[in-house]
Amino acid sequence: MEKLIINGKTFVEQPSKVSEYSIVRTFSAGVHFGIVEKRNDREVVLKDAIRIWYWDGAASLSQLSQDGVTKPQNCKFSIAVPSIILTEAIEIIACSEKAAKCILEVPTWKV
């Protein structure tokens, strides 16, 4: 955590609260954002799922999960689907409230 000292007083940045949303990275189906409804080994059922095809303005999924993106106009996030079963989940990252709000505000990418 970053510290800032002003007039001899130390201030420490507090992390954002965790939201109910997570980012799930899979072995072969890409990266998805949504609410983990159920998990059984590598199988994850994700509710209100958005496929994250491309993001800009976050260096990694870790940063995306905590800060969101700084260039939403360049991101390619799919339409939300009610539910998706991801059979090869290899990473589940809890999102902060700040990041979840940011991701949900990215315009939907469609053709």
C-alpha cells in the first residue's frame, strides 16, 4: 500500500471493498467477468457474464480486478449473457467495487 506523509502525519491508501464480481481466466475460452454462482474443481458457472476480449488502461488482470480500466473507449467487452459454464477455469480474481463499477460501465462491443 502506498504511504503519503503530510506535515508529519502518515496516510495509507485503503484498498477498495471487494464486490460480488470476479474475473475468471480460462485455459482456452478467454477471460470473463461476472458473479461466480458455482464452482466445482475447474468448472465455474458465471452469472451475468461478460467476455473480456480486449482491455486497455490496465497492465494486467490483477490491476483490472482492482482498478478497472482507464481507456474504456478502447476496450472490447461483449454483451452480458445470463449464465455461462466455464469448464477450464485456471484463475478466479475477486474484483473491487471500484473495478466492477468501471467494467460494467464500459460500452458493449458489438458488430
